[in-house]
Amino acid sequence: MKFILSMVAAFAAATVSASAQNSQLSQPQAIQVMVSISAEDMISLFQELDVPATFASEIEGNIKIIEVDADGASAYIALSECEGAGVAAACKLVGPFAYFNGTGVTLAQINTFNLTQTRLSFAGLLDNGNGIIATKVYLEGGVGVANFLFDLGYFFYDAAALLMAIEPGVIAQVNYTPDPNALGVSRQAASILDFDLPDGQVFKVNSVGRNAPTFMTDSLEALIKDPSKIRQPW
């Protein structure tokens, strides 16, 4: 009996050891993890992607706003939970967002996007008649660099899909192209991002419809296809 128990224990130990080795072998040898990013580094990343990005403003609460020009479409990156002022301050929350003309768009159409079409982002309607699409990426606790780039790319993918699906009119129609790879209900964030710029500055509002500008440049699309090939500037 003791011999049998000893054999069982030895077999179990060997199995655990082999499993651990296989697990280690199946994992990437080195995963780059980020816990914060500065506005300076964020702008450098877009420059690396050949996408124009500029520092737009710093508003109350040390929130940094970066403006991105993606093939004629305007988007913004809000960096918050920052350790101080200035473009070099480390920030733990990255919030991409973009505005669009919400004339005639209904809440039901926005709900359809949020529940069945989006991969990562979420949309809403504002009191001023504009719509907004946004997402949040929390870096505190550590996020893989490739995963961060992937999420960033999917925001631009979602924005392009939403803007091009809306047909403007008195009662706007929304027509989404069927996608067999749709992921269903997206991850939801805590709240819609909506900021006011100081000194009379205004956010740019994107047009919608079939001729809407697309956010998906080749370099931004590369973030989704293979983010590991993107050179990180930080």
C-alpha cells in the first residue's frame, strides 16, 4: 500500500512539474508591460505610425488632451490620473474619444451599436446634438504593450464603423455591414468621456454617412492585425 501511495505521489509530482514546464514554454519569453504613459510618449507613438498628433490642451485635474488626425477624421486622447502637469507626466488612464454629428440619430440606434456592433468602444448622444464614441484603457496594475496597442487600434476601428454606418437625415438610418467575426457585447467603461476645452477652443465634430472620413489608416489597422510589429517609442 505504501509503495502504491509513493508511486501515486511521484506521478502527481511529475505531472505538475511537466505541466509547469509546458505552461512556461507556451508563454511569451518577455511581455512588455506598461503601467502609465505620458502625453509626450503618446504623441511619439502616433508619429511612429505616421498619424499626425498634437498636444491640444491641459485642463483642470492635470488631464492632457491630444488631438489625432486620422486620414481627415478627428479623434482625441484624454490622459488622466496623471502624476503632475506637463507633457512628460506619467498618466494611468488613457481615454480615446471622437465626436460625430448626431442629427437624427436615435437612442435605439446607439444601443444597437453598443450591444451588437462594437468591439471595444461605446457611443452616446449629448445634449448639444453631437454624438460621442469613446473607450477607456486603465494602465494601473500593468497592461501588456501589445494589448494596449490592440485596444487603441480597435477604438479607431469602432469609430470608423459607426460613422460610416449612420445615414444622415431627419430620422437617421443606421446600416451596419454584417461581420461574422463580431464579438457581441463590448466591454463597458464607467462613463462617457466629455470634456470642455479652455480659452474658447472647440472639439472638431466628424461628419457621418457613406462619405464620412475613415479613421482606419494602414498604420492604425496594423495595430489590430499584429501589434507586436509596432515599434514602441518609450
